[in-house]
Amino acid sequence: MSALRDALRDLSEDVFFDLLESDDAYLLVVDVPGVTAESIDLTIEDGTLSIDARRVKDRDVPDEYQYIEENRSLFFDVTLPIPKDAIPGNAETAVERGVLELTLPKRGGGETKIEVVDDADVDSSATGARDEGGDEGNGGATQDADMDADGGTETDNSDETTDDAEPR
């Protein structure tokens, strides 16, 4: 947006404008006295906003009078860069009572919250999920597993009896 702000600052002191920004859009307000929607052309091409306007004389001058000097310009021709995060295809404009309002929406308006999870929480929840379902699928038999010295597991099936087993 700094390129747009700098370009606006470089305009003549005779051009009155406001540049506003929200989370979702930019709003450019430019005074264009005597300009109507029919007498203004706005285009956005290759990241540049062009405003071409001409003032329409809204007063009928009585026949016995003629303009000797006019204190305001008949033409307004400005080229401005648009911010990189603006969406030019969704721009909205309005001209009312000599004030141009141009709204340029921003890409990805708002912020996206990304949740950060501690690795220890991820490991314990994954282990817990395995422990909860560990007894399923063994036919209801209870097995006690102990760690042996090599880091493997040794299973104690002493509660189970089979026809081939010898009593202990």
C-alpha cells in the first residue's frame, strides 16, 4: 500500500482525498467536484488504477453572461498503483455529489489462526489411542505384558488354560 500512499501524496494540493484501510478492503475517497457517474472513467489494468473525469457544468448560464474565468479544472486525470493484496476484479465505485468512493477488497481478508500443538501432547494422544484399543481382538483373554531386558515384551498367559497345557 505504500506505493499508493506515496502516489497520492505526490498529487497536486488541489486534489483532496482520503485513503482508508480495514481488515477486508481499501477505501479511496476523492473529491471530484462537478463529476457524475457518466463523466468519469475508471480502469484497473496491470496493477494500475486510472481515473479520467471531466466536470460537467451543472448550471445554465444566462444568455447575457459568459464565462470569463473558471477557478476549477475541467479535467481530472490520475494514474495510481493499487496495493498488491487488492482484488481489482471486485472493486466497487460510486460517485455522489462530486465525491468518488472506490472500494478495493483485499485478498484473504482477515487472519487465519494456526493452532500449535506440543509434540508431547501429540505423542501421548497417539499412545493413548493405541492403549485404549489394545484389548480388542484377543477373544476376551487378558494378557499381561512385561518388558524384558532386551526391550521386547514377554507375555504371561498364566490365567489361560488349554487342553494341552500342563498345570504349573
